[in-house]
Amino acid sequence: MAPDSRSPRDPSRERTVILNQLLLGLIALIAGVLVLGAGEYRSLDALIVGIGLMFLACACAVVIRWDRLPSYTVAIIPFADVVAIAFLEISQPLVGIGLLWVFPVLWVAVVFGPLLTAAVTVAVIAIYWSLLATSDSEFQVRGLMLPLTVIALASFGQLLSRRTAAQRTLLARQSRILRGAFERARSQEALLSEVLQTVDFGVMRVGYDGRIAVTNPAHARMYGEPDAPLFRADGITPLPPDERPLARARRGESFDGVDLWHGGLGSARRALHVTARPVRADGDSGIVVVSRDVTAERTALRARDDLVASVSHELRTPLTSIMGFLDLALDDRSVPAPVRRNLEVAERNAQRLLALVNDMLSASADPHADLDTRLRLAPMDVAAVLSQAVESATPRAAERGIVIDAEGIEPTTAHADAARIRQVVDNLLSNAIKYAHHAGRVWIGCTNEGDHAIIAVRDDGPGIAAAEQERLFERFYRADAVRRSSTHGSGLGLAISRDIVRAHGGDIRLQSEAGEGATFVVTLPAAAPVTTPPVPIPDPARAEEDR
């Protein structure tokens, strides 16, 4: 049947009225023609009036624009049908034309409310009983069956109307929710697309099947030609095809902070910092690869290192001359004692300045250059190296009243370059003495644990804040508290020490909390690996010659 047309501006009302009325008019016309053709009518005038009223109702249903009228005006059509069917029933009451009353009753019951439905039902029953009362036939059961049928259909129509209205309301609510969700999704998609179009770092999403699902213009600009060569962080070693970021992402690997160079030597190369993370959305897993262009940063770092190396090189030659002439002056026994003390102060500061220059040269040297100086790896006595470092540092510690506790030094062996490890221990011990409390204590020790040799240096100083620990091993970095103090330093010692330890295949880590001192732990291999080629390590003197 028809949908709910109680809305004053229901666009489907006109179509509903036409379809319902034409169906009823066609059935009534067929019934009238059959009665007229059989010649069994009792009243020709009633038959003509009934057919005429039905035709008039159909014409009104087709001609009138019901969607522009109030909803209750549509009730004129079913009431006209009730009257038309009454005249057809009068023309021949024996053929059951009165059954057609169920059409307008059911139509009104589905489309309109209970009040109008009851009015039509009562009108049909009243007309039917009036016709029975004026006819020659007896009332009997026939007088009850049609009214009961009409009442049952009216009730069914009302229940169907309420259920349809409830379903329509639910569907309308769900439609609004879906429309809102669709609008939010479209808005979020537009925002995400705008962000991806705007950001200056490349974003690429690789689906679980290995296909590229999302990419942005920045990614296309960074990588340019997909077949362009890629190099490792040194800019020289080619990156194998199976280690390219896209190949690793298609295998489902996640990685963090991979540095590489895109483009051949001599071309407009780009330094890229690439990270890949797994993502899962609505059951669809994949990898998001984020690439950041760090060419400017790498160029600036290289320019800084070149400047530092150039300045250090220019300072080293005059410093060597100064120290040579100071040595000559100190060797002269005729120099008065006050002057000698001044010369000794100048020599100590010149030596300190020379050590600083050497650190700067070591920090700025290219660790990937083809250097002649390499690590001289061999079994070494770690305890002996630490004892020598403690002996050398004791006078400096005594100047600040600091006691060096070396009871933790145990017999320890490692496969390393003894001279380089001594450089690391000297730096850690010097820092511990420098930052420990006045008249405090410094601990140093070593031991073997499994396949590793462990060296630990601890002080009782102010400690290092957690926010600064991550950057402590960066070149030239000094904590805020240290910069504001009178403690001198270049911020290179820890960076150089870490490079040396990592060149051995080990690592150095920090354990510290603010106000509780700091502990540096060095891990070295205790024995030589099965196959370990010599590892290049920066050398200040050689770096100076190469430059």
C-alpha cells in the first residue's frame, strides 16, 4: 500500500493517490461492465451513477496536484469511492460488488489516522446495513461478515501504518546518522589530504599486499626517479635493493632513523631521514614510511666540521711553537722562580688548549675516510690500563680534595686497542673529577661478564637530568647547568669516546638521576670475533695531514 502521506508536503502523495485510485477504478469498471453485459442489474440508473462517480474520482486523482494540498484533502477520494461502490451495490446486490469497500477502507487505514479510519468504517457499515434493510433479503449472517471483514482490515491497516511509520522514523534517524558520519569522514579525508599536500616531509603507506596505497607530493619530490641510486649515510656505499626503505616496508619491517643519500655522485643529492611504523585501520594492516629531507642539516653539520677543522688546524701550528719556546724557557736554569711559575702556568694552559684542538680535529675528522691509522685490536689488560689512568688523574683529583676509589678494578681482559681505550678512560675519569663534589669521591672499576668486558666510572656530582641525557653524547653539547658554571669544556669528549667504543663493537651508556651523581658504563668485546676486519677510527694527526 501507500506510504505515510500525513506530511503536508509529501512528494510521493500524488503518485500514491493515482495508483490506488486507478487500481480500484479498473476493478469497479470491470465489475460494472460484467453486470451490464449480463443484463442482471436491478437498477440501471444506480449502475450508471456508480460508474460515473468512480470515473470522476479517478479523474480527480489524476488531474489534481495532491502534493500541493493539505494531507487531509486526499480523504475526499476514498469517501467518493465508498459512495460509488454503494450505487454499484444497489444496481446488483447479489454479485458481491460491496467487497470493493475493503479498498477505500484499507487505503484510509494505512494512510490516515484512527479517527478518519473509524469514520470511513462506520460509514461503510451504515451504508451496507441500510441497503440490507431496504432490500428483500434477510439480514442473517451475511449482514455481519462484511462489517467484520471491514473492521479487521481497518485494524490491520492501522497496525501496518504504525509499524511502517516507526520503521520510517528509524530509517530516517539512521539515515541522518549515516549522513553525519559520511560528512565527518569526508571532512576528515579532505583535511588529511590537505595536510598531506601541505607538509614538507614525504609520507607513503604500503598496504599488506605490498601495494602503495597513499603517497603525497613531498614524497614524489624527494625521491624523484624511483630507479635513482641510494647510498648509506656515508654517501659512498651503495644501498642494496633489498635494504631500500620501500623494499623493507613491503616485507612488513619497521625501522627508525635510517639515514641515506638519494641521487648519484655529482648530482643534486638529497640526504633523507626515513622511519617506518606499522599501522592497522579497520583490519587493514600496513606500513607508513615517513621521509624527511635533512640535506640542509647535513650540509650545515659538514660546514661546521670543516670550519672547526680549519680553525683547529690553524691554531695547532702556533700552539706547537708556543709550547716549544716555553719548554726552552723552562729549561733555562737562570730563569727566576716567579717567572718560572708564570711560565709553568702558561705551559699548562697551552697543553690544555692543544688537547682541546686535538679533540676538535678528532671530532671533525671523517670516520669514513680512507685513513692509514686503524684500530690495533689485540688482547689487552683492562685492569692495567685503568690503574695507569688512575695514577695519572690522582694529582688533578687531589687539587679538589677528591678521592679516587679503585677497589673495583678486577683482572679483566678485552679485545681492543689499548691506546684508544686509555683515551676513553682518561676522558671519563677527567669528567668524573671535574663534576664531582669538592672533597667528594670517584669510583672506577672493571670486570668480565660473559663475552664482554665492563668498565664503569661513577661520581657523586649533581647528576644529569633525564631531558639532557639523550643529547649528552652529541658533539659540542653541554648541559645548561654546566654552561652556567665555571667548569670548562668543549662538549666533544663524550662524543669522541662513544665513537671509539662503538668502533670496537661495544657501546657506552649513562645511568644518572638528578642529585645522585652519574655512572658511565663501557661495554667491550672480551674476545675477537670470528671475522672482524680492521675498523677505521679518526686520528687527529692523520686528519690534519689529509686536509
